[in-house]
Amino acid sequence: MFASLARLKVRLLGSSSNRLVIDRLHGEIVAAARNPVLFTGFGIEDNFEGRFESVVLHAALVLRRLRTLPAPAPDVAQDLADALFRHFEVALRELGVGDSSVPKKMKGLAEAFFGRGLAYDEALRCGHGELADALKRNVYAGRKGGEALSIYVAALDAALAAAPVEAFIKGPVPFPSPSAVPMEAIA
């Protein structure tokens, strides 16, 4: 009983080592999501929506992998999701969204985040065409695109699937370089 209370206290209050793991993991996701090649080579829009889509894509795949790993990965996944939403809220406030509008905007971001996560998970299980379609719908908002990005996403998913839990706890997460996608796939 006391051990479970201690775990609950650490979970609620967080430990500095847990925060360091989550902050590092969050930073690695954001760095991978902001790789300039994603915007210049793959045509993701370099605005709030495009950067949000890129972060969601990378985070959804990391969370997807964490859900399949043994403890403490599920707890890391929950803490990471919480941290992502704290950062989304900060970004909204920095964009000038007023206090009264933040909850409504956060609800929309949460629906988008979880909806895309489900769509990418299903598409990755179904195949390349479905993944390209999901990316076209979400990342490109129906504009031309999705094929080349789907090659990168498949490589990202494979790299994460091969990564042990230590890669997420201690780092670095094995994010492949988008520039490794053959340029003829982008054209």
C-alpha cells in the first residue's frame, strides 16, 4: 500500500529525473518535426498548422511505439502526452489566444491530435496507399502530397519499432533523416 502511494506521489508531483526524460524526449520529437527538409523538400507548410501537423505526426508515432513496450514505457507515454499538451497551450498563448478561448482551442487540438494518431496507426497497419491518403488529408489538408512523406513515415515507424525502451528513456530516439528519402520519391 505504501509503495503504491509513493508511486502515486511521484506520478502526481513528478520527479526531476522523470521531467528530464520527458523534456529530452519532447525536445527530440520537436527537433525531428522541425527538420527543414520536411518543409522545404516535402512541402509541409511552414506555419502554425504545418508545424503542429509535423509534431503530431512524430509524437503519434513515438506514442504508438511506447504503447507496445514494457514498463515504464506506458507511463512515459502518458507523461509525454501531458507535456505535449502543455506545450500546445503555451504556443496558443504565445500566438495571442485569449484566456477564454484557450479551452476551446485546446479541445480542437486534442481532437485533431488523437484523431490523427488513430488515422496514422490504422494507415500504417493497412499499407502505403492508406498512409499516403491519411497524410494528404491531415498534413497537406487535401493538397497534393503524401506519397513522399509516406516513405519517410514508414522509415520512421520501422526505426521506432526496432528501438528498445532505453532509446526512449535515455535517448537518443532513432529518428531517421528525411533527407535520406530518395529525391525521386519527392519529385
